[in-house]
Amino acid sequence: MRALPLSELRVVEIGSGDALAYCGKLFADFGAEVIKVEPPGGDPDRQIAPLVDAGGRRESATFAWLNTNKYSILGDLDQPDDTARIERLLADSDLLLDARHPTAIEASPLSHRRLREVQPGLAITSLSWFGEHGPYRDYLATDSVCRSLAGLVKLVGPAEGPPVLPRDGQIAVIAGLTAFIPTLAGLYARADQGARRFAVNAFEAMLQITEFDIALALEAGSTRPRIGLNRFGRGFPVGNYATKDGWLGVTVVTPAQWLGFCAMIGLPELGPDPRYSATADRFIHADELNSIIRPVLMHKTALEWFERGIELRLPLALVPDMAQLLAQPVMRERGAFAKVEIGASSFDAPVLPQRLTKSPCKPNGRAPRAGEHNDAELSPRRRTAERAVRPNEALPLSGIRIVDLTMGWAGPSAVRQLGDLGADIIKVESCQYPDWFRGTDPRGPYHPERTYEKTYWFQTMNRNKRGITLDLTTDDGRAVLKRLLAGADAVIDNYAADVLPRLGLDVAAMQAINPRLVVVTMPAFGITGRWSAARAYGSTLEQASGLPSVTGRDGDPPTMLHAALGDPVGGLNAAAALMLGLMHQKRTGEGQHIDLSQVECMLPMLASSIIEQSATGHTSPRIGNRHPRFVPSGCFPCAGDDQWVTLAVQTDAQWKALCRVMHRPDFAADPSLATADGRRADEDRIEIAVRHWTSSVRPELAMVTLQEAGIAAGVARLPIDLVGDPHLLKTGHWQPVVRRFMGAHLLPSVSYREDFADLPYPIERLAPTLGQHNDEVLRELGLSDAEIEGLHDRGVIGNVATTKKSGGVRLAAE
């Protein structure tokens, strides 16, 4: 059996939490020996519903999925003997993943500073809510509190409020992937550079979702308002629509898509109507257009509309519930789900979406019971790294070259992750088809004022890259690209599945040029299967995953999260896939194709709901902003216009503290409210009391007061508020830069710190202007000045956007 990419690694997990567990799952399912250290009695997350029979006791099915293919030992870190045993285990390990609170780590015999001294070859990654520095460091948090502070709540929901809080579990995937990428990059270079330590925090990890809305707000000078369920962004129609059978997800952005959509629904006269032809005008007339569109969509099923949309190259999606999702033939044929076993129980759950064709991951598998491997004999081994990385060492991916054939958000953000870690990223656009994040409407000032150089969000997604232009519809352009591929380590594209094959640049052709090339493709449903030609945006991916069906209140339509969630999720998964491919390449010298489905990348975000459906035969009703374990929990109004604070009472002691904050001794003395079950029976009355108190307090003061009382709470911030967030300012998240055409502006940083640094890596390169590095890169490929000039004269390269060609192959990225 072929060795998996991470089979040479031994990893130890200390602490609890689903972000830690998901990061560890990525290591374990790709072959690493992962040893989970649990407290006596087992990790408390083993008791989070849904529960299944684990052989004598009921345990969490979601916990089992997060911990497939791991070992479990018990250890009390307050006991010297157990601490010494774990330290001996670390002496034979490559990596420590640690989710203890920063203060607990600092006070422990297994502190990271001490481990760096006595075991310098041990790589370490810590995961926490807010990092090791800054005003929020010691704040208590839940998924909803963290999302609120990260600007991912306030814009979602009915206009009158409250904002919508999604289900738990999504931060685990974002933070787990965010930790996995730099950690694996450090391990990639460990033999030459030594072991690295990273500190990753979930708050900044979630800003990778918010950053597009922050850029929109900075460009506009304000944030768009919350205007209702499934009404968001600046486009229209965007949302979920009822059909004759099922829900249809629609995302129309470009003028061509609007014309195509109108033709599809049998109303072509709407397309050129001057009241609706511009995106902004459709947004203004949304209610009027919905009254026309909704009745028409009821004439066919969602599947009929979706399949017609594939033919017309429109970004549409089925919006399934969990039962429909698990039964979809496309998902089953691609192996998107596989069995998880724990004790006597088994159920289906999402498989990791990084589909490496030569070294695929284990498709889920067996999860350990607490302490199952206490007495197991682990094979002796010696780790590769013998020292810690030296100060001022090159970044871990220095010397790696990646060809970036992506556009928009998902692909560019994926490659940016590796550029942040030192890889040489060559971004390839063309003058005829620039990255569509430079602008989707080439009318008006696009060409004369070069507005394609001025969009804020393009700068965010394309830092730390070099940029060239090549017209790949020409023989000359393809010839240059082939020379670039011949010397590259990896290439990634997020074009629709049929685009590069029609140019003679399919996966086989690229690997024929360079057999060691890691090739990542990332269409919506992957490069294989009956839906491989489907077009998608981030919203389409969210719709197709089924996530809207478990978000919001029971009785509401499937509810979108208003943040194009699929793009950053796809980007993080693609970056992880690239790193796994590079690890395999380093060990074997082989390249391979990684067939990433961006819809499958979304499935871990709703794993708990998928697992519940598979394990129990049903999915729990949507409960709005309430929480299945924490009572009370929700988003409550504060003093001021549209001001909100999110809070969660996680323990009975916190309930007493909340009663003191609200000046309600009668609630504190009521024995029927002393437990979560008792409070749940009277949740309406409790929420009225909470609203009465929060409505009298401004949101910042409410958050600080609750946190000082030991209660998880956070302001529901707007994206633009984050530019002035005190924690982000203190920890250096925003880096001021100056770029041609843009002037002075702010760029976000990576969501981790290396070693014990207060600040993130500095941004080394700003996003390239169109064709900025043509001469530099082409000379590196050996082209002469005359050859470069000839390419420019023939329009193969350039630095100014030109009118698109008529006919030929359209380089559509989405």
C-alpha cells in the first residue's frame, strides 16, 4: 500500500476543542501517527450530541468523526508522573498541537518556552480563540461570540433583527485548516531549517471570510445595511428560491449572466430592460423583480432549473436538506461520504475533500475510545529536525514556485497562503481576461480610468505574488506557459472544468511537461462527475452544500450567511491540498493531480448535521439563535440604533454571574433555573430579562461587563468596524501600504504568529498591477529582449486591459 503524505510524522494533541481535533484529523487521515492526550474520564467533547452507542456508553458522533485514525491516551497534566510520561512521548514526536489556554501553557511544566529549550527539534502549534497577545487574549468565547466579533453575524437576518447566529462547528474547520497550513509548511522544511513554532487564533482565522466585505466597505466608505434573509451583496438575484420541487440557489453577477438567466426563465425581454440591466439597478428593484421571478420558478423543479443552468453556464445550485445531500448520486459517486466507527456504532460522515489521486487520505475510519491506547507500545523513532529554526531564517516555502492560474477569491486566496509562507507565486492573467476580481463590468471607466487596478478586494487576495499576462488562446501564450510549468513545483487553476482542456492544457498535458508537477484543479463539483461543468461563486457553493437548510429559524426559507462563504473555505482547503501534494512530492519526487471539489470543501462545515442525519435518521429542527447546550444564548439588542451583543451562558456558575450583572437576584434564587435544562423550559422569560438589561447598555460596555463577570460575550461588529478593532490594532493585523493606482491603504495579515512574536509576518509584495512582472519573469525563463518585445507587439503580453476577443475559448474562472 502506497505511503500517505504524512506517514513519516508523529503528532501529539494536548487540550480540547473541535478546531484542535480537526487540525489533528487532517494529519491523522493523511497518515500521521496522531496521539490524543485526554484528561482522566475522557475529553468532555465526547458528550456533545448527537450521541451514539460507543460500547457501554453513549458518545458524540461528531467527536468520533473529528478523531478518526488517532490514538488516545489519558494523562493528567497536573500530575508530575503523567507530565513526565507525555514529555517522553514528545521526545519521539515531530509536532505538538496544543489547544490549552495561553496562560495555562505558560504556567505548565510543558510550557512551550521550556520545550523549545529542551526539545528544540519539536515543532509546536498552539490554537486559541484570540492568540497570545492583545486585549481579547483572556476573553471567553463560543463560536457565535467569535463570529460576532469577526463581523460575520450583524449583516445576516431580517432587517429588524436580530442578526442570525449559525450553528457551531464551522470555526473548527476554518481555524483547523488555518493552523494546518503553516504547520505543514514548517514541517516541509524541517530537515534543512529546523523546527518552528506557530501560534494560531480563531478570531483572525475567521477574518479570512470577512476580508472581502471589509474591502467592500473600505472602498465604499461604509458597510451595506442588513436588508433581509437571503438579501445581501450588491448583486441580484442572489438567494434561495422555491420551485415546483425543492429550493434553487441563484447567484447572478455579470451582465451576461443576467441575460442568460432571463432567457432561461422565458423572459428574455427583461435582460436588456434599462431598469434592470445594471447590477445596481436590479438590486434597487429587487422586490419588483422577485414578484416576477418567483412565480416563474415554480413551474419547474429545482433539478430541472439547475441542469438547464449548467447548459447555459449559469451559477445555480440545488439547495438540499441533509437527507437529500446524503442521497445525491454525484456525492456518492465521488466518495464524499464514508463510514466512521466508534464502539459498536457506524455512520456516514464527510471525507476530507483534499482528493490526492496518487496518495488519497483514509476515508474516515475508526475513532478510539478514551484511553484505549494507554498501554500500547509505540514504535521507537527519531524525528527529522534536530534544532529549532534560527532567527532570520528564510520562510519555510522559500524556493518553491507555484503557477497561479486562478481568478476571483477562492483560488487566489489559496495560493496567497503559500506566498505568505515564502513560495514564489507567479500569477498569470491576460490583458483580454484579467482576474475578474479586478471588476466584472468592463463598461464605463473600466478601461479609460483603469479601474481594474483600483479594486480593494483584488489587493487583499493577491499579496505576496508576482504577476504576468499571457494570452493563452494563442500558440505563443501557451508556449510560454509551458516553459513556466516546466520549472515549477505546482500549478493551480479554478477555471471551469472544461476551459484548460479545450486549450490543450489538461492535467495530463501539464504533467507530461513536468512529471513532478503538483496540479490542483478546483471546479465546483470537481473535475469528474455529471455536474463537473457547473459554474459557481462562493454563494453557490454554500447553497449546494446544504448549509442554508440548517441555518436560521424553523419555518424560514433556507438561510444564507451573506458572506460568500464557499470562496475562503475553498481557498483554505486548496492551500492545504497544495501542501499535502508538496509533501508527497518531496518524499517521492512524484507529481500528482489533486481533484478538489469546492462543494465538498463545504461539507465539513456542516458535518454535525450530516452525521446526525446519518446516525439517527433525522436532523434537529432549526432553533434560530438559541443553542443546544448553552442557556441563555443569543444575540440581544443594545442601546443605540441596530446595536447588538452576543452572549452565551455555558455553565450554571455563569448563570449566577449573569443574574448579578442583570440585577436579578430573584432569578438567581429560583431553583428551577439553576440548571440548563430548567432554564430551557423558561427560555422565553429569561430572554426577555436579558433584552431588558442589554437594551440599556451600549454594546462595548455590555461585552466588557459580561467578560469581567466570566461570561462569553462579544459585540456584533460590522465588517468596517474591524479596521478600528482594538485587539486587531494592538496585534498588528492591519498593515498600512502604498501601491500605484491605489495610494495608501490597509491590508490584512496572516492569522498566526511565528515563535513568540507579537506581530505577524510583514507583507513582502503588494498585489501586482496587470503584467507588472512580465519582463522579470520571462527573462528568468530565458527569453531574450527581442522575444519579449515580439510577444508584446503581438498582444500576447501587456500591462493594459484590452477588449475581450469575440469567439474562441472564454477563460471563465467561475
